[in-house]
Amino acid sequence: MTIATRTAHELANPALSAEKISAIAQAIHSHIINNGEISNGEHMGSHEGPLSKELIWNFLQARLPHLSEHLYEEITRRVLALATGLGPLQTFMEDELITEIMVNGPGMVLIERAGQIHPTDVSVDATTIQHIIERIIAPLGLHIDRRQPFGDARLADGTRVNIIIPPLAIDGPYITIRRFGARRFPLEAFSDANTTQVLRQLVLDKANIVVSGGTGAGKTSLLNALASAIPAGERVVTIEDAAELQLANQHVVRLETRPSNPDGIGAIDARLLLRNALRMRPDRIIIGEVRGSEVFEMLQAMNIGHEGSLSTCHANSVADTIHRLEMMALLYNPGIPLEAIRRQILSCLDVVVHMRRSANGERKITEVAKLSELGET
């Protein structure tokens, strides 16, 4: 049975499932691309121009005259997603409420919405996953293969992608897409009005603030919200491993670290970028996350007049945040006594804001601690 007759027969059923619509779209996409009837960026018959909704619609009408207008729209959208977006994942990419998309190898795709993980009716096979990976990494000039079987990527909208393939991924390939930036949250989304006002004033007063919390606690989202309180005229330099922050300020300079190539050379870490940032006349420096050698550089920068710095740190409490900062500083500066590092932290860092994600997925501030009131930790 041809695609046209099989599809027309299946679409006669008004209760056509989402899985069946997806399968039909994939079959049509493969047919029109493989047979050159619609060549992405080329032509369809005598029509010049890129693959478009109109071209796909004409193709469907010519071959599947029994489709309803709704199904024309839905299948056209899905074919376009396969041709120009992330295929079956594109629908999730367009949903502002989805914060995470998880592909755990061939099979069902999972998503996170409102802090909760949900199964979907979308399934992908190994070939489709490989196609999605190529769509993500090829425009960025990245390579993921057996020599370099994992890597991170950032899409144009700030979305962060982690990919890991066999042999490291036993049931892979695995793709994890963090949809940061799809929605920007105000400070009010994380706490009550009183705490919000305190935090906004701390930012205006140029307090040095670290946001702490566990994985998925909302640290980066809160960091973005805190940065929105920075006065518009100030020059802000941001340093991130993957550029996620979306600041509304007019004067923002964004820097991003670079991993080493497959030969292990060419890496530019946050410590080097921080040293460079100090020469860029910043009013504020924002480090997406302190996790290594940049800790001591950050503390020194705070101590020589670069006030109002913001950052995040993976930690389980305020006290744990201080201990982790001490540990990272000691690890990369073993000749400096712990007591000296501790005094540096307590004298330079003003506030730790701790975040926690509850069982129902809510991300809230649980503590705002002024280090001057904590004394020696």
C-alpha cells in the first residue's frame, strides 16, 4: 500500500491517535525528502524556495485529498518540525511551560513541567535520536562520536543541551534539554513580598550574593531575577559555562567558557574569563556558577572593589555553601591557610540565598543569610 492510500485510509478514522499522526508525518517527511519532491532549501517541482508550510500543504492536498483542515495543519506542522527543527521534540521546544526534555535512548520521551516529570505520547527510535543530535551539534561545529562520546551545547535561544552516546550511554544515546529562558520569573515568584523587597534592596546596595541550592532548585532562574534589579546604567559582565542568563539590562557583556577539543587543548575556563572580565571596566560581575578554580579569583575581585557580584553554588544549606567555597578555594590554592580563606569569604561575601525544590516541584527561597550575622562558620 502506498503512503497516499495507506494514510488516506488511516485518516478516515476521526479518532486518529497522536502516535499515528506522528508516524504519518515521519513517513511523509521521509518520502518527500528521499524522493526529492520537496528538497529542504531547494525546490518542489517547479516551485523555487525553501521548504515551507505552503509547499507541504500543496503536497498533502495533491496526494491526500481526504484530510481535514485540522489534520492538514497538524501534519504540516510536524513535517516542518522534522525538516527544520528538532523533529518530534519540536512541539516540546515551543511550549513555554516545559523546562526539561529527556530522551533516555529509544522509546518514550519524558518532559518536566512545573517541576514534575511526565511521560509523553512521543516515542523516538535510534535513527531519529541520531538525526536530532546532528541537528543540534552540526550548526555549532561540534562533534560527538566514539572518540568524544559526550558534550554540551547551547542553542540560539539559550536552551542548554547535554548529549551522551554509547559506549558511555548503555541504553543511549541520551539527550537532556534544559529549556532555561523559555520563561523569565520575577523575584515575587520565589518568595513573599517582604523577602522580595529585602533582596531587591540588597542588589541595589551592591551586596555580594551567592544563590545556593541543589540540582534543579531554581538557582539560575533566581539569579536572573536578582539581576533584573540591577540599575539599567550599570555595566554587567556575565561568565557562564553555558550562556543561560537573559538579562534585560542595556549594558551586558556575555562571556562563555570553552571546553577543550578532542585532543585536550584549547580550553578556556571561568578563571581565565574572570581575569579578563576585570579588565573590561565592570560595575558588576555575574558568574553563572562557581565550581572550581574561579572561586579564589572571585573572592579577590570582591575584595578590591567589584561589589554587587552575583553567582550560584551547588550546596544543601547556607553552612554547606561556605564549606564548599572553602573547599574549592583550598583545592586550587593549597598553599593558603584555611583560616585565611575563611576570613576572605566572610569579609567579601555578604549574603547567601538558599533555594529548595519541594516535592510538588515548587522552587522557593528557604533562607536569606547575612554572613556578617553568622560569624565564623
